[in-house]
Amino acid sequence: MKLSVYLGKNLAGHLTSTAQNGVVFSYDPAYIEAGFPPLSLSLPLSTNEYPQKKCLPFFEGLLPEGDVKKRISDYLHVSETSTLKLLKELGGECAGMVSILPEGEQNKIQRTYTFSPENYETLSQKNLVEYIRNIDARPLLKAKEKLRLSLAGAQEKLPLAYKNGKFYLPKNGAPSTHIVKPTGQGTLSTLSANEYICMKLAEQSGLQVPNTKLIQIEDVEFLLIERYDRLCNGNEISRLHQEDACQALGILSNNKYQNDGGPSIADIYTLIKTQTTIPLLETRAFLQYLLFNFIIGNCDAHGKNYSLIFQDNTVKLTPIYDTVCTLAYPNLTQKLSMKIGKHYEIRKVNQADFEMLGNQIGLKPKTILDTFNDLVKKIDKAFDIIKNDPILKKHSDILETIQHKLIRTI
């Protein structure tokens, strides 16, 4: 099998399944000659073929993970270990500017799209609700048979367009503008409200966040998140390229946790320091994201939850995303995705661990502790503001739980 890989409208290269070497990737010579950017920091432009070990982390990182990946694989009757077959089915629109098509299929991707009936099909609230209700029977990424959409992550998601209070499904290669994330089930039934609260706390604390709404239609609740890798200018919509830290460092999604071979805090900090356009600003933002996730009790902030975005020859850290108080759920682990100092267990992390972290990343411990204390104060004040949010009126219990679980001292 051979797939064509595009960055925007430009053919970047080909993914090929070989009998002897597994999956390999090679850049198109014309793409290299034109001086276009690489697909990933882990895949610099080269005339040499990239072997499976080198190329798979980026491409496999475009796909869903865990149970969602298995359910989609079962629905499509494709092995969940077959990255190429899954990309063939789902890779029409991925995160960033990447599109993956069967060889010979016409690439319809344009630089910009006009918001029009030609490019966007109305999705009624009734149909959207039905898609969410029928998740057990049909994964959201294949809510309609013709959809070829992929998003990384272990939660069900549906990329769509949202404008003037109405939902739309993209067509003809048009980009989505938002992501729908249904809430969890059972003990995780408050997950959407939890993430919404944490995003609002981050926003009120001065962190960069994507615009996020908590929406209820009939008995169905979901998050609607504006995509930071899409640029909307009036009726013109275009894509921006991005990749997460695991992709940039050449680490498979299955190894996203540090204890499983994933990146450490120092690894991501060094990546941001060496690859972003204004390292001083971006490393400071990363430190704030890291400490925010710690303070709110988010043990699941791993290497795929920090990303870089590429725009106008600049490289920046994306807004914070997927931030949830996991401590609110007793059945979830209290072990951090990335070790701080000597400890993984969030309740065992102390001032000495943060001092050790400072030595690892070249920051004065006082800088880290001052940032920590400043964020605690801002988050406490933020609660007073978001408690008045009418959408949270029925979610007072999870709001109080998150406030109670805050880690205010170390």
C-alpha cells in the first residue's frame, strides 16, 4: 500500500508499506527542492528514506488512541496495528495541515476556503445529538460514511464547523473549525463540566486557551472547542500546521507517559527552548501550563498534551488544552504522567522536587516557586468568577470538588 502525504496543497511525500522494512516514508524530491517546511521536527527534509522506527511516531500520532482507536478499527474491520490502513480511512483531515490520501486520489485541499454551502453541509442539532447518542454503535469520527477525519487522543471527538450558532460538516476538503467532545459516562459523567471549569480557570488565570463552550441539547452534554490550528478570517478559513511534543521528539503515542519511555518535563522544555521563535516567552508559558496542571490535580498531562504550532515562519507553543482535574475521580490514578523531581505520585511532590526540576531545566527554584504561588492566587480568584457562570448551575458538586482538590502548597 502506498499513500500520498500532503502538507496543505503540496505533496510532501509518500508512506509505503514494504515487505522487508515495514512502513517507510520518503519526501518528494520536488517538495524538497521547493524548500517547503518539514512535516515534523523529527522528520527534517532529506533525500533519504525514513525507516519505520523514525517515521511512525509522527504518522501514528495523527490517529486516535486506546479504546477509541480499537472501536474505530473494529467498525472499519481494520487491525488497530495497521497505521497505513487506518490513515487511508481517516487521514483526509488530520491535526495541523496534514492530509493523507490513497495514491492517485486527487488532493482537493486549498490554501483557504470560503464558508459556503459548496464547502459546508448543515448539521442539525437533532442529527448531532443522534451521533453522540449512537457512539457505542458508531464512532464519532465515522458518524457519516464519507467522513475521513482523524484526531489524536483517547476520547471520542468529532471535528466540525460552527458558525453563528449552527453546526456544519466540512466537505470537498474544507477544514473543520471546532471539535465536539461528548462528556464521559458513569463515574466520568461530569468530565465535560470538569474540563470546561478547568479551561475557564486557566483563562481567568491569564493562560492562553482555545474558546470553549459547554453545551446541553436535550439530555446530551458536550464541549465545543474552537480549533487553534485553524485560522478564521470572516468567511475565509485556512489550516495551520501543528504537532505535539511526542511527534516532534519522535516518540510513539503508546509511549506518551514518561514511565513508559515518553518525554520528561526537561525533554519538552528543551524542545520548546531550542525550536520556538521566542524561547523566553514560550518556555515561560510551558512552565505556567505545567504548574497549572499540577495545581488543579491533572495527573494526565503527558507529552501529547503540549504542542507546537507553525505560522508565518514562527514556532510557538499552542494554547493549553485537555486540562482536567483527574483527582476529582477516585478511580483514576494519582500518578503524574511526567515525574517532578523524584516523584510521580502527585501528593508526594514537595519543594525539593521543584528545586530539582529547576536544576534539570536551568531555572532558579525561586522562579518556579514564585510562578506556582502566583498561579494559586489567580486560580483561587478565578473560582469566584466562574461560580456565577449560569451553565455551571447544575454542576456545583464537581465545581466544589475541583476547588477542594486544588494543590495550594508544596
